[in-house]
Amino acid sequence: MFTLDTRSRVPIYEQLMDQLKTLMIRDVLSQDEQLPSVRNLAQELTINPNTIQKAYRELEREGYIYSVPGKGSFVAPFQNDANKERLEMLRQDLEKIVSEFLFLGGSKEDLIDLIKQIEVAEREDAQ
Amino acid sequence: MIQATAVNKTFEDLQAVQNLTLHVKKGSIYGLLGSNGAGKTTLLKMMAGIYKQDNGSITIAEKPVFETPDTKQHVLFIPDQPHFLHQSSLKDMGSFYKEVYTRWNQKRFEQLTKHFRMNPDKKLTRMSKGMQRQAAFILTLSTMPDVLILDEPFDGLDPVVRQQMKNVILQDVADRKMTLIVSSHNLREMEDFCDYVGIMHNGGLLFERDLDELKTDIHKLQVAFKVLPDKEEFLKGMDVLHYEKRGSVLLIIVKGNEDQILPYVKSFNPAIFDLLPLTLEEIFIYELGGVGYEIRNLIVE
């Protein structure tokens, strides 16, 4: 279900959060579905249960999941905020790529053309 | 769960542990890191009740450890060199532990022995270092400890056994809220395993903190400019631990909040800018560098 990159600099609880979010956004984990228990995940992934608890706590704080005492954690009703966050992440990635592109001598016009092309392609796809 | 307060320990004229205060929460996995000779093993042995501190107090679940059999029933220590009774096999050691530890779990002992493919009748002294360590783990985990104190535990274990041992330990942490304190120099491994770390140097504790908090509070910046801004001017607005110029790329270690550092650096219009979290190894090196224990490269004769 999960693959964690233990060589990554990204803390494990953040990796866990990101992966769970992706699963929820893509509807692999649907609303009110139960998340694996801390114990199961710890055993399955061989990671510290405190790390999993932390990821769950953060996800609950951000409104992605809710917990039922004595039962476990469940996927919360879908919110548009999730998209907003993903957009912000993509924007940051783009910023990095675009600045490298410009730094290496790529032109602004090229980029704008590229965006237009993608837009056209998308529209054709839609039709 | 484990509380050490103002602990001192001297061996003849060597002050091994100096006015050390430390706290480990229940169910936590605490990584004790430090330079060579920092006093980690001495501290662990005091926690396990093998040494008595000169002064200060060490308690586990609010009870002292030294010469307190009740506490020692549930506080298990695996030293860096496992020790077994003379001429004994794993089976013999098992029956010995069974007499000593009231919570001994025979079923678990047999299950682990089989799972790790140990021959219970072979003499332990004739086994390799790694096999002896496996035996020590099996015996220790079969006593169902509440607190596990490990000194360089995964040293000498192959990656397969290492992963499986960790898995078994983590199940105990998840199920029974077992508390762990682990010393190691393998920071790569500690990074994934621990949730709390303390760094020791010269007998004292430099700091102890939640590992993730520690990592979100310290960053590595890699910045390059088309036109280099004035160094003083640029560094003024940040809490800089380390500054290095490699060609036209600046490498800076900064303490502080990401949300403040990002816009600040961006206001100088960098051509390339990366903000990375530090690895535990880097944190260790820069923090110890701060107290004069830095890497000095030597070109050998």
C-alpha cells in the first residue's frame, strides 16, 4: 500500500501524510473508509508507531481524517482544500523548474507558447 | 518514564557523566547519540542499574533502578557485548531467564528461536558475534520488558535480521507501549527508528528533542546568485550556523522557520535556491561542530 523512501530527506511522517493524502484525493481511500491501524502499519512498514500516530494526528488536524475513540481513524468527507494544497505544491515545483529554465537561457515566449499548446491539446482532448 | 536528574559518575580521575539530566517518555524510542567517549555506555549502564551514580537520581516509572529487583524485572539491557552463562546453550539460558523473570513468555521464546533459525542446543560461546546478539535479543524480548535499553544493538546483525528484529521490537512498542533507549553511531538507521534524540558530548547532554521538530527547525540552503549580494547584508536576517562558499554556490545552515526563511532569501532574487531538511547525520556534525568537535580533514603523510 505504501512505499517509504528511507533515503529521502523528507521526514517519514510527512511521506506518510503525502501518500495518504494522494490515496484520498484519488479516491482509492473513499469517504468513511477506515485507515489501517497504527499497529498494523508499524508492523507492515517497520516504522516507529509514534511516527504513524503523528502523521494521523496531523491529518486529523488538517481535516483529512477523523477518529472514533476505540475504533480507529476514518477518511473525512472530501473537501476542496485538498486541491488547493496540491495546487500550491505544484506551483512551487513549477517555480523551481521555470527559474532553472530561464537561468539556463530559455525564453519567456517559449514557455508561454508551451502553455498555449498544452491548453489547446487539453481542449481537443475534452472534445 | 525514565528520568535522570543531575547525574554524575566518576571513574577514578575520569568524569564519565557530568551533571546530566534527561527524560524519556513512555512508549518513545529515544536515540542516544554522541561522540566517542562521550559517556553513552556509562549512562546506559546506570539506567540499567549496573553502575550506581555518584550523585543525582535515576528513576524508571518513579522508582530507582540500582539494587531494586522489582524495577529490574521489567528493565532489560543488552550491552554491546552480550554475556551468557559459561558453557550454556540458548535453551539453558532460556530456562535460567524463566526462573529469574516472572513475566517470561515461553511461547514467544520458542517462536522467536524458530523464526530466527537458532539452534537452541548449540553452545552460545561457539556462535558468531551476530548469532550471539540474536540470542540476546530473543532472550530479552521473551521477558516482555517495559523498558529496553540497547547499546549499539544492531551492530553485527545482517540487514535481514536487523529489519526483522526492529519489526518485532516495534510491535512491542505499538502493542504494549514499551519504552526504548538506544545508543548508536549509525545515524542513518536511527533517523528512521527513533522519535526522540539526545546528543551527548564530554559527559553532558548537548540537547534532547523530538526528531521531527529538530528537523523542521534547521535547514540547509543552497543558493546561487547572478550578482552576489553583500555577505553581511544577506546573512544578517537569518540565524546562521554554518556558512560555506563553494564556487559560486553558497551553502548555508540556518536555524529557524521555513515560512520566514523562504521569503527572506527570495527577496534577494537568487538564481538557484534550494531549501532542504538536514539529515540526522548533518545535524549531528553541525551541532558538535558548534562545541568544537568538528571535522578536520587530514591529508595523511
